[in-house]
Amino acid sequence: MPIPMLLSGGLAVLLIVGAPPSAHAHARLLESQPADGSVLTQPPPQCRLVFNSLVEQRFGRFTLTLPHGKTLSLKAAPRKARENRAITVPLPPLSAGRYRLHWSVVARDSHRVEGELDFTVR
């Protein structure tokens, strides 16, 4: 086998093996309770947000938009250190209507991620 072919083959192996690992994806919401778009017969006492990676609860921001448009700032409930992928946000007593929870958290990789979930209480 000619030397240039050996060198190019060896170089290809080095590039594949020595390539840096791809960057980790940012945190994203895996599930919520209540689920986005759900229609509930009973008002939920809390929202639970579960992420695919660790999130810093102390930097979280949560607002709840009420059916008439007013917004409330909410705080996450204290949690155990080993439960860093889930955040529980206690809700005030809710009446019938449509609600929107806007959440914003900081992942352990220091990137802020945010989103919204809607639910309706009948």
C-alpha cells in the first residue's frame, strides 16, 4: 500500500478518534404537571416541571397569568439537593378559567431556558 494512502487513512482515524465531544444540549422541559394544554376538573395545588438536566432553582422565575390577565410572581418550593431536575411551584387557590405559567430557569451550564404552559380549570 502506498505511503500517501497510509498517511491519509491514519489521519482520518486520528480526526475521528481525536475529535472533541459535541457540546451538550441545553436544558429542556421533559414534562409538566399539569401538562401543557390540559383541561382539569380540579384546580391543581402546584405545577411540577421536570427537565432533562440539572437546573439551578435559586435563579428560577415563575409567573402565573390569571384568566382576567393579571399576573402573579411565584416562588418554587424548597427541594432536596438530589432532585435537581424537577422544580415544584406551589399555586394559589384557582377558580375556573384559563391559566398560563411562564417559567425561566438557569441550567447548570449557565444558560437560561424558558417557556410557557397553559392549562384550563373547568
